Amino acid sequence: MDIYQDVLRPIVFSGLKTDPEFLHKQFMQISTWLDCHTDRPPSNWILNQLQQNFSIADARLEQTLWDYPNQPEVGSENPISGSSLIIPKSVLFKNPMGLAAGFDKNGTASGVWSSFGFGYAELGTVTLHPQPGNPTPRLFRLLADEAALNRMGFNNDGAAAMATALTAALQRRPRPIPVGINLGKSKVTPLEEAATDYLGSFRLLKDLGDYFVVNVSSPNTPGLRTLQDAPMLSAILSALQQENQKANKPILVKIAPDLEWDAILDVLDVTLSHNLAGIIATNTTINREGLKTQILRETGNLVKDEAGGISGLPLKGRSTEVIRFIRKETKGKLPIMGVGGIFTADDAWEKITAGACLLQTYTGWIYQGPFMVKRILQGLLVKLEERGLSNISQAVGLEEN
């Protein structure tokens, strides 16, 4: 019996009909408290119990990304693109399951997520300027679809506040898992000044993240998705990589699932020409086709008329298609983080064999509960054994063979 799925979730989701954002805030307050008191009871005891129940350690699940033989110096030829720019620092991931951006927006609980079994966590989305986000209500459950609709609007305390939180966390104890930082554009910043905005956040945080993500694909900031157009994206990436000359941090770009194939190719061209370290596929979708939920209970409006992005199960197929396409077009040379509709080990395996090195979850974790990550990792180990594979990296893109 899974007490979360069988008892708690029905009560909270359907019985009490509690506001999802309220629950998220309460959970983050508890998680932040645990992170701030990791060296004293009862926090250290609680985290240890979480670790024992929700995590799994196995060398077969470990991967090191951007680990090029005889790590070359800056200015050497990049083995991904063949151009002469930045070779990102390698990062060891204990397992492929990561917490997606949007959960720990301010990085206040960065030391807690390993206790829930995650192999890494992506913080943010963070913007240069603090901002409250869009008006509430802005987060909704679509229970019949095992999905969520959100139009949060990058609500966060700003890059300087995240830098303070992460610096304090590192002073308390070494980081247990890699941390990525997802960068977004401040709403008050005009689109033509986007590069300067992203650069400001990166300067404040570049020493505090293990990798960075350029988020130009959220549907909830006006005009943001236009930054996926090649010229505008190129300006942002040029500014970041110039600043990244000494830090050598892996920088990835997160794309929307709603892009046409030609537009994805344009993004890939820009990504490779600027020596980016990878792609995250994908963000939430604005597509409403096939949804079982027709009306939002909270507003009384048709879902198709509500603004925001859909995450969860409806995104699964499209995100996997995009992963497969990117893998094929880049001949497997560009690392891909797969996100969208991961609920089970089969879902995870599908994305890995399509070409994803790493995976991320948010909505699936909310629906499946805290045992989900461990169940998925155990399932992946079974699949490795069934196929005689010794490491998860051998399964990446396996469906091509």
C-alpha cells in the first residue's frame, strides 16, 4: 500500500480540494527549514529517514556528463561542435532522475532533494529582478488528465536572493547532488534587452550552479517564446558564453514542445554554434487537444480558454518525439535532458532509449508521491539487467539500434 496515493492524495486533491499553490508553499517552508538545520536534530534525523525510504544508490545509474577525454583547455576544439570556444566542466550525476525547475524557485531547499532520491535538482526559474508573478489563481490540477495547468509567471525573489540562499547552503555543508539553475527573463525587461537581463543573473550565480539553463520557452511571460527565434537566442547565448569563458559552466537551453521541426533545427544550429552543453526537452505546452478536463472548477471557464502551460501526462508523447528528433539531428552528440509526462519506469525508459541522458519530473512526482523516484530507479535497474547492460548510459538512444 502506498499511503500517499491511496490515502493522502485523494483527501487533499478531491476531498479537501486544497489550492495547489498553497500546498506547495507549505511544503517549501518545511523543506527550507530542513535545509537550514541540516546539522542539528530533528532535521538531520528527518532527512536521514527520508534518505533511507526514498533513495537508492547504485553505480549502474551514475553518469558523468561533459567528461571529454583529456579535458582540453578553453580555446581548444569543442568535440560537440568542432568550433573553438568553451569546454564545459564535467558533472557527476548519481542517477538520471532530477527535480524539474519550478519547484524550488528560490533555491532555499537545495540540500534536501537528494533525500527524496533525486540525482540532481534544477532550481528556479530565477530572474534578475524579483517579481510576484501572475495574478492568482495560477496553478490548477487536471485530475482526469493527470496533468497541471500553470501560469505562475516566474514568481521568485530574484537572482541576488538565490545567490544568498545557495551561498549559505554551501557554508552549512557540501552539496550532496548537482544543482542546475534555470534562468528566465524579468517581466519588466524589454525583449530587446533580454541578453543583458540573463547575463545579470548569470553573473550573480555562475559560481553557485553546476549547470545553467536558458529558459526561453515558458508560455507565461509575455513574448518570451519569441526569444527562441535564432537571432534573439543567439544574442543571449553570445553574452552568456562570453561571461562563461573562465567559469566553463555547462549551459543548456530549454525549448517548447510546440515548436515546428524547422524551428527546432534553428535552435539546434544556434545551440551548436555557441557551444552549448545540451538541450532540455521540453517545457509545458499550450496545446489543449485531447484533454479530458473541459472546465476548470476554480474559474468555471473552459480549459481551452485559460492561459497557461500544460504539464504532466498529456505532454509525454510530444516531449519524447522532440527528444528523438534532437538525438537524430545531432547524431547523439548533444546531451538531452528529457522532461514531460514521466510517471513510471516505462515512461523513463522510453525517454532514455529515445535519446535522453537525464530526466526531470515535477507533475508526475506530485501525482505519484515521494516513492516515485525510487520506484522508477528500481525499474530502470531491472531493465538494464534484462538487456545485459552495465550502465544507464548504454541505454541512451538504444531504440536506434
